[in-house]
Amino acid sequence: MTITTSIIPNKLQFAKKAESEHALHFEAICIFVATGFFMDDDTYWRDLVCLAPGHKHELDTQGYLIKSTPTFKWHYTPRDITFETALEEYVNLLSKITKEQVGDSQVILPLSGGLDSRSQALTLKNLPNKVQAFSYAFQGGYPEHKLAKQIAMDCNFDFEAFIIPKGYLWKVIDDLADINGCYSEFTHPRQMAVLEQLKQMTGVFSLGHWGDVLFDSGVPEGTQDSGVIPFLLKKMIKPKGLELAETLWQHWNLDGDFKTYLIHRIEKGLNKIKITDLSAKVRAYKTSQWAYRWTTTNLAVFEAAHPITMPFYDDRMCEFICTVPEAYLADRRLQIAHLKQDKALSNITWQENKPFNLNNYQYNRSPYNIPYRVLNKLKRVGQDLIGKPYIQRNWELQFIGDANEKHLTHYLFDAHFNQWIPEFIIKEVYQDFKQGDVVGSSHAVSMLLTLSLWYQQNFKNS
């Protein structure tokens, strides 16, 4: 059997690894704990691999991987073209890919206040397909759905808004563990809260994932070779996740130390990408690593409702990126220029730079943004004073409060799970979450929750 994976696959596929013992891959699990995703072809098991992107994989009849051959290699071959030509090519390509992917189907479009889904909205606005747009906001958080509604209205799409409620996770956590295989922590895919409502819609999803990485610099301007590893570590590692990974590394008596091992793995991955331009090289690395092993993982939640289409995941988009001068990709220039072709869309607040829009976001700096920042801070303080804290992250709705604590501790301090991850390690992490660095520790708590569900799935009867 032959399986050919795309440059950015939209689902994870696994194969058995011959001549490897069926044992836990502790080093890989430590990386998962520190970063929130598995690297390369790692899985929980030493004899199970995740099929690499951009390869042709040959498997035997028993599902064992025989050979993998690359079908694509990331490169940076910029063409001598003007920005206007690059923009025209990008707009035409996005339209062509979208049109081919959705065909004659009704389109279900998740909208945010960012640029990727807004770019899709502008593209779909010019196609004949009926579009059902939707968005969500956290209960007690920033009303992101209001920006999405403005975008939908400008494009004449149907629109539905959802509020992500407190504690929804505990009703769906077993289903989510089945859907994503516990290859991602559970507080990221907020669409899980409204999965049943999404199932009632008609059509195919058009998802805008990874456009923000493809159409921006891979590293900040001026980054030197020596700064690439520190930059990637800062992007990949969650500080308290690193602490927990180091604790587990020691508990499992693994050779050497965790951080050295992680740096070696990053260096090994970077060395495989034969690109001299640092920005293009790091973009390619990020795409081949956490686009596939992090972003792709929870696409399965959408697919549990309807088929998915993904214009920025398309091979042609990746190949196009390799030929565009870095100066044109930096600072989202192509996406912004595209959106400025529609005056109404470009005037809607860009959530990342609120309250500014695509025409004046350069003023999102002192002193121009001070009035907004002061008012926003007063609003958050006011909500705290009346006992309704401002919610910025999904875990705040799922981990904070007595009812949530009861569910959370049920999984963390499960006697069966604690045979694998000792109670004293979990207590230390949880106490830091309760009484110390709540934001920093939330990732470590979430990873422990994920490991608990995975352990129950795989060692129920042991």
C-alpha cells in the first residue's frame, strides 16, 4: 500500500515501525508536555510513527512502514517580480484553490477578527456559493463575534454567533479524546463546545488555518544565525511546560537532560531544510513541524461535523510561497493589500491591533493606543470587582471555579493515572496553578489532563 502525504496534511496518519519494541516513547512525551505537540514522526509509542508530510510512504499489508521517499523539499527561489504581480498571483491563486475545493457546495465559514478568514470571506464574496458564516466568543470575554458579524454582513453571508460557555469541556472531553487521539491538549479546540450546532449546518467547511504563518516573516528582521534556536525555543516552549518536562525526564531516568535533547532535535530538523535565508528557512521548519503536528491535530473536530477544505494548506499555496520574495511576505503585506481592495472589509477592526483597522493599524503604539488601553484596563478591573472576571483564554472557562475544579482534580488525581505520573508531581504543578503563576501553570495542568485521558484510553484494563 502507498500513502502520499501532502506538503501540509490535513489529517494525521500513522504506521507501525518494524523492529521497534512496543514501549512508551518517554522522550517524545516530554517534548509534547513542553510544547503541546509531538515533533517529526513521534508518537506516544516507539513502534508507531506519524507519516511525515510531503512524502510517499510504502506500507506492507500489516501496516508496517517499509520506506518513505520525499515528494517535496522546501526551498527559497524568489522570482524577480513586482509586488503588484505577486499580489495579483496570490489573489488569483487563492480564488482558484477555493473555487476548486468548495465546488458547488454550500460553504461553512468560521470567521474571526483576523486576516486569514477575512481573506477567505473576500474570496467567497466573489463566488456564487451560498455561505453560512459563524463565530464564537468566550463567555465574559472580548466579543470577537461582533467583528465577524460585520465581515459577514459586508459579504452578504448568513451568520450565527456562539458563546463558549463555562465548563463545557467536561461534557465532551471523552469525545474529544477520541477525535484527536490526545495528540493535542483539550482547551484549544473551542469549536468542540458547539460541535452539535455545527453538525446542523449544511455544506463543507472552508478553514483558514496557517495563512498567518505562510504570509509573514519566519523570524524578526535582523535575526542572526545564532538567534534562530533561542527564537524557536521561545515560540515552542511553554515555561511551566518545560519545568514539567524536565521533572518527568528525571523521574523516568532518561539520559542527559531534556533541554539539550530538545535543542538537538530542533537543530536536526533545521539542518534538513537546505535554505540559506533565515526567514524562509524558519517558516518552512514551523510549517513542517507544528502546522502538521499541532494545527492539523484538531482539524478532526471540524471533520467530525462536515468535510473540510483548506486553501492555505493546498500544495500550490506552499509552492507559491517558495517563489515569493521575503520582502513581499513580511508583515502580512500581500494579505493586507488584498483586503484593502474592499474598502468596507479593510475598515473593520483588525482584532490583533484593536481598535485599529487595516488602514491605520500602524498607530497601534504609544501614544496613539493609550486611550484604548486605559479604557480596556478599566473595563477588565471593573469586571473583576463585580465578580465577573474578563475571560481571555479557554482554560479560564474550563479550569477556574469550584465546579471546574471538581472535574479537573478527578482526572489529575485519578489513582490509576497516578501509577504513571506520581501524585507528588501533579500536586506541585496544581498548587502552582492554584496559588502561584496561574497563567504560566495552565499549560502544564492542561498537559497533565491530556495525559490522564490518554492513559485511561490505553491502559483501562491494566
